Amino acid sequence: MFDLATIEKFEHIATPFYYYDMELLGRTVDTIARLSERYGVSVHYAVKANVERRILETINIRGIGADCVSGNEVLRALECGFPAERTVFAGVGKSDREIYDAMSAGIEAFNCESLHEIYVIDAMARSYGMRARVAVRINPNIDAHTHKYVTTGLFENKFGIARHEFNALVELLGRCTNIDFTGLHFHIGSQITEVSDVYALEARRAAEIVSWFEGRGLVVANVDFGGGLGVDYGNPDGNDVAPFEDWLRTLTSNFPRREGQQLHIEPGRSVVAQCGSLISRVLFVKSGETKNFLILDAGMNDLIRPALYGAYHRIENLSSRFRKGFSEMQAYDVVGPVCESSDVWGQGRILPMSVRGDLMAIRSAGAYGQVMASRYNLRDFAPAVFSDDLDSAPRYVDYFNPGR
């Protein structure tokens, strides 16, 4: 991902910053668009993974829709060119204003997550003389075999509607006067790597649930399988594009689609994770009795996943590539500057011998990195830097050599 010419340019850019490989992003999105057409599956990008305008514009021009989970995400998607009729709005807690704005914009559908939400949207549409298109999120009670914080499809969860509510749902939809039921939505979790097993089970369970509702008079025109496809955090260069074809083949071969029924997916992480890296500098090298520490200028405020989930990100010393013939390796605890003990990038990481000023790359950071950043400790936000526009990046100031 990083050639020597690019790393040399990094030396002149203020750290920390998020670096986005736009060639890889384009190649990834082209792959998705091609497979979408081949398998006849509609794709909506999960905007929450990364909301950078350049990222969204690149995805939009490939004809992919937008999956949003807040009113501001809907507005951002529309601003970046996504058509309203290709924009869906999910999330368990939509405010009245968010519902009104999205309804007024004419979005493709609300993905509703509770009976009460359906009732409120119908009432609001009626009071304003509008109609709203609504899909219903169902919990299929499937364990996605992933982290407990990103498993969402179990029987009882804040997300979606469980089986004991099915009869009440059919009755409610029959009473609503100002909504158009468009289909069922499923999402069972994130960072799913057991593609053939987990997604095959989701597709078969979805088929059973769709059959149940259609047997009671509802036409399920759209079946949305959500997202969750995982990426290889350990080998980002060897697997820089996620196994989208395995995913689509598994879904379509396990779901008996009837004529006129449209299938949907909502990838997020798998679209943008590998194209992004958080670039940081070593501030200090600290030697303890049993450990050695690399203290970086990027912290958990920039990328919270390791502190929040215990997530693994590959760490690379980019500067070491210029030290020919010097290959000594060392175990380091790589940490950030934030005043929290959980501000740790990785423990016992084997890296080339590192020194103050070395450039470090924290890989696979394009998803749920910049979007989850904060100004904790009143630290500055790390800016976005794009591979095709490195010259406009903020410049590094060498305070020991101010004349440079």
C-alpha cells in the first residue's frame, strides 16, 4: 500500500492524519458494482462507516445507494449526490424532525425497528398529508459469532422486531393509512468472517420469515440482508478487497427469490476499512524493566476501536524501510498520548527497532475510525489526506530545525 515515494511525502505532513488510498477505494467499489449487477442484488453503502465527502462521492458515482442511521447522515448523503430514492434510513431512535425531513425528501424507505416507530411515522405522514415507505427490521435470532458489542440479530435486542411481535405487526400494518410497506430488513452483526456458514443461515432464516408474512397477506417486495461482511485486519495487503462474491453467492443461493422480488445488502466496513490508515509519529521511546514502549502522537481519541472493543489493527513502522541493512526487531507496547490506561494500540508487537520521529501506520482504519473520533483531552481532530492530493495536506513543522 505504501511505496517509498509516498512515505517520503508523509515525512512532510503533520501527524496524526488519516490517509486514504483512493485507487484501492475505487477498485473496491468497482468490484461491488460489478457483482451487484451480476447477482441482481441492490447495494446501499452504510454511511456510518465513513462520512468523508470524497469517500461518499467516490461511492455514489458508481451507482451505489446510501444506508443512513441519522438525519444528518441522510442530509450528508443527499449533499454528496446520492438520490433520495436510493437512500434508506435505519436506526432505533429517529427524532420527529429527522422523520419529517427524510419523509419530505422522499427517501426510498425507513427501516423501522419497533411497532411504536411504525405507528409514529404513519401518524406523522397522515398529519402532513404525505405517504412514507416503510421496511421492517426483523431479528432472525442468529448468533453472528462476532464481538458482543456488534452482534445485533439475536432474539431480544434494542434493534429490530422479534418473533413474538409478528402478529401485532401484521395487524398494525393493516391499520396504517399513510405508509407503504416495502419489505423486510435483516442485520445480524458486524465483522462477520464465517461468510458461507453465517450468511447461509441468515438467508434461509429470512426465507422462512418472508414466507410467514406473505402467507398472511403482506407482499414482501424487498428483502434486505443488511451488512456486516468482515475484513482481514491481520493481512490488509494480502486481502485488500473483502470477499464480496462469496457473500453474494451465499445469499442468493440460499434464498429462493420469487419473480419481482429485490434483494439488498448494506456493506460499510468492507467498502472502506482497507483503504484507510492512521499515520502517526513516534514521540518517545521508553524502556522499562520488562517492556519497551513506543509513545505515538495518535491516540484513542483518533481511533477508539482498540480501547472500546479490544480491536486488533496491524501496526507498521514505515520509516524503517529506508534503513537498509538494519533489521533488528524489538517487542513494543505501542501506546498513545491520551491520559487513559486503555489508550493502547497493541501490546508486545514485534517491530523493527524504532526511534523518535519514525512514521507509523495503523492499518485498516478507514471504517469506524475518523467518524468515531473525539476531542478528548482537547486534542485536535486528525485530518483526512487523500492519495491523489498529498500536496495539499497540512505541513509538518520541525521545531528542532525551524529553518527547514
